[in-house]
Amino acid sequence: MKDQKLYIVIPAYNEQENIGNVIDEWYPIVEKYNGNQESRLMIIDDGSKDSTFTIIQEYAKTRPLLLPMTKKNSGHGATVLYGYRCALEQGADYIFQTDSDGQTLPSEFSQFWEQRKKYDMVIGYRNNREDGLSRVLVTQVLKLVILVCFGTAVTDANTPFRLMSRESLMENIKYVPDDFNLSNVILSVVYAKKGQKVRYIPITFRCRQGGENSINLKQIFKIGLQALKDFSVINKVLKDKLSGR
């Protein structure tokens, strides 16, 4: 059996204070699970206004498994979706996603990798969070909205710590609208609605390790209102697809 190719997808926007540490923390993971030197740490600069992409390029000069990418700004969800599609196009066997703010721990990745063959997706849930009560409240509200809109209970739909098999992601990514800002949420819902094998594992979720969050509560509220409209459309599409219509 050939070595399995892992792509770690990390979106980044104005993360010049964090990105170097994030690379230092996550690069050893792709070195360890290098897939015959074909695994990649793919960091996608989402049109940053600071030196984020320049820093990534500098690091890549001495790290052959680091893949720097840049694109026009389109938001976190759309950038994650872009990264997933690129990873699939480049033949990734497994796709892992995390964020560039340093809130997750690479030391917790190995238990996910060990479970990869048993599940279509292994996803972390933020059991003990250090990022503030307002963020916890947003997550709980989202969980309720998903239950109401989709009739599906999802433990932690938007966690930026998920490992997906190539086959399952290729099948499910088609349900996510282009440039959708909550792409991970919809993917979590699709996996649940289709009854696919999903394992939730508790993870550490630290406070942001530097810089400022690019999304504030006002923006979250705006995204939430739009999501309510989009969810109803997506739910109809899901019902039609899953019923064979």
C-alpha cells in the first residue's frame, strides 16, 4: 500500500504576528506523515494587507513540504473551500484543516491520524475553551440553529480541527455553495445528514496567540443572518439529493 498523502490546509489573513510560529508548530506534522515526501502544509493567504504571504514564502525556502498560496480576499469559509479543492486536485488522500491563529495544538493531531481509516471524518470538539464566553455563546447558538434548520444535532460544527478522507470530501464538497462563509459548518451537517462515520474527539482550544481577530461580533451577527437564509436553500437541496429527486 502506498504512503498516504496528507494535506494540511490553513487559511491566513493578516497573520504576520502568528504565521511563523504556526509554520514552526505544524511543519513537523507533514514531515512525520510525509506520504513519500508528497504531503504538504498548504497555507493560503487570503489577500492579506500585511506581510503574511511574504513570511510564508520566506519559510518555504527551507521547508520543501510547505506550499505557499495566495488569492484575492474572499473570507475564511471561501478560502477553506478553495484549499480543500486544491488539495483534492493535487491528489491528497487525507485533508486536515486548522486555522492560523495558533489556537489549536499539533500535539493532538496524532490521535486523529490513528483513527483515519475507521471514519470518514474525525473532528475535534472544543470542550474546554479559552477564547471567551462570547465565542462559546456563538457556537451554542449555531448548534441550535443547525438543529432547527436541518433537524440534525452536530456536536461542534465549525471546529477548525478536522481530518477528512479524500473520498468523503470529494462527495460532500459539492453541497457547499461557492464562496460560502460557513463551509465547514455545511460539511459537518452533510456528513451527519448522510449518516457517515464521524468521530468527535475533545481538543484543546487556546486563546488567539497574537494579532487581532479579523471577525468581530457585529460581523458574526451579519454572517448569521445570511446563514439562516442560505441554510433553508441548502437544506432543500440536501433533501432532494438524499431522497434521489
